[in-house]
Amino acid sequence: MLQNIGFPGLLMILVVVLIIFGPSKLPELGRAVGRTLHEFKSSAKELVSDSKDDVVEMPKEAAGKG
């Protein structure tokens, strides 16, 4: 979805956000978005590490006996 926006589209979105929120609210909005992305990434990493811990490898001897 974001691959089709391009630079002019991103610039238009930035202008609309600037008009809606004003220049004084942009730093606060940026921090909130940054915190949200950080929490999402850390949660995703935690889920991936949990799923890797749950995987149990079979011993080579048991795998060959079928």
C-alpha cells in the first residue's frame, strides 16, 4: 500500500497533518508515533523469540526411525 504513495503523496499527507494539528502539536504527535512503533517492534520481537523457544528439535536418531 505505501509503495504506491510516492514522494508527492507523502508531502500531501504531511501538509494535511500540519494543517489539522498545527506546528505546535507535531513534536508531540511524532513522539507518540515513535513510542507506538517501538512498542510494536518490541512486542513482535518478543513473539518471535517465544515461538522459537517453543520449537523442540527431534534427535537425529528419532527422526530417522519414522
